[in-house]
Amino acid sequence: MTTTLGTLPIAEEDRDTGEAFAALVERLSRQSVTAGKHFDAYNDVAWDDPALALDPIDPRWELGEDDVLGRTDWYRSQPQEVRARLGLHLVVNNMKTGLQFESVLKRGLLEWALTLPNRSPEFRYAYHEVIEESQHSLMFQEFVNRSGYDPKGIPRWMRPSTRRVVQFGRRFPELFFVFVLGGEDPIDYAQRQWLRQRSGELHPLLERIMRIHVTEEARHLSFARHYLKTEVPKLGPAKRMWLSVQAPFILASMSQLMLRPSSDVVRTYSIPKAVIEEAYTKNPEHAARTRASLGKVRRLCREIGIVNPVSKRIWKAFGIWDRD
């Protein structure tokens, strides 16, 4: 079992160099079987290493001054044990939400793959991504199991809509891949910020999982963006308009799901409504971070022509518009 911790570089997403889409897909598929670029949830994480044991009152779980909730007077006034437990609970809930999102993603990818013709390079890539997302889900669930918490993840009211998203993989894949970016971009942004700003200060198990995750997600994000660049221009006017209107709804809801504490966490620690407003709802810094986390997908939407006067008003209404 590999025990080296924190040695993976932060993989960057592929830049658009004009490479043909088919060639890009084949290269991404090769990387999915290249040593050092793909990982196994159990062979590449030393779960039983004592250094990786989860202690809920470990000070490394405490939120720092760079966290909008962590800098509130309410949070700083809590006992050390509570600050640590709350910080770990936020991580655990994000892990549970992440694996539930990846369940939707995997099912949608399989629906999409069924529509592909024989000898399509996208078919192989889709199954590589399903395998990699399954490994991520195994990592996340193992972390949840060892934490001692019982997180709920995605809110109950949102779960029925996930079945419709899966169907978009077959019926409207362009909309499905916007959903993919809405879930993956904000958490990828947050994890990269953590790894750049707090590397060496994070709990080593969390850092190992995040480094594996961002390494493989770089491929997934690259594929989704290039797929949309290739396919959206082929859509008819009606579908393009529908996509332009739905995109800001999806991106706004998914970003808050990933970047704010769940109602379960709020109830468990009796976080006052005024504190939630101070840290999130009425906090310009949180709004700016949300917009920054959607920067790449927002620029993509402009590039592929699905930002128009109607949809732009929706982006602005949700507070996720920026000139970039």
C-alpha cells in the first residue's frame, strides 16, 4: 500500500490548444491508465496508517481566518473541541454530497455512452471517467465511515430532480454536461485553493484525498468543456435558448450546495441565522468567492454563445455574473 503523503502536484486542467476533439479524447483516455495519473481508492491511500487516523477534536479540522464562517465571532467563541468537530463535519458532509453528485454523474455518463456509435473514442473515455468517479466515491465513503458522522448530503427536496438529470445524459447531453461543470467546478476551485494556501497544515488524509481528486478531475473538467465547445454550436435555436436559460439556474444552485454548510450542520451546531447571514447570505466576500468558483464555466458559456440578454439577467439575479 502506498504511504507517501502530499507528494502529488496540483494537476492543471488542459488548455485549449486547438487540438482536435477526437485526439483530445484519446489522450485523456491514455492518461486514465498511465501510472501516476490514475489512482485506486485503497491501494493509493494508506487508510490504516496511524498518521491518517481521524480524531474529531484534532486542531487541524478547525476553520481558519481564510474561511468566512471561521472568522465570525460566533465560531471563534466556541470551545476548541466544538470548532474542530464542526470543521470536520463540514468536510464529511461535502464528501457525502460529492459522492451523491458523482452517482448522478456516473449514471448520466452511462446513459450518454449508450447513445454512442461503435468505435467512438468517447465511449472508452466515458467508462474511464465512470471508473475514476467510482474510486472517488469509495474514497469519500471510506472517509465518511471512519469519521463517525452520519451526514445526509444532498437535501431531500433536491433528490427527485437528480433522476431527471440522469435522463439528460441520453436526451440532452449538452445540458447534462453543464450540470457536471456546475457540480465539479466549485469544489475543484475550493480544493485547489486549500491545497495552495494550506498545504502542510491540512490533515494528511484529507490532503491525500484532495490531491488524488483534483488530479483526475482535471481530465473530467477538460472533457466536459471541450465537449460543450464541440457540440453546443450544432444545436438548433430552441435548444440553445433552453440551455442558456437553464445554465445559470443549475450553476447557482450547485455552487451553493458545494460552498455553504448544509441545514443538517446548521441544526447540529445551532448556528444562529444571523451568523449564516454574516458569513454567507449577506457577505460580499462569499459572493465574490462563489463568482470566482464559476469563472471558468461562465467564460465557457460566453464562448459557446449561451449568454444572451435574457439569460444574462438570470445570471445577475442569482449574483453569479461577472465580467471576468
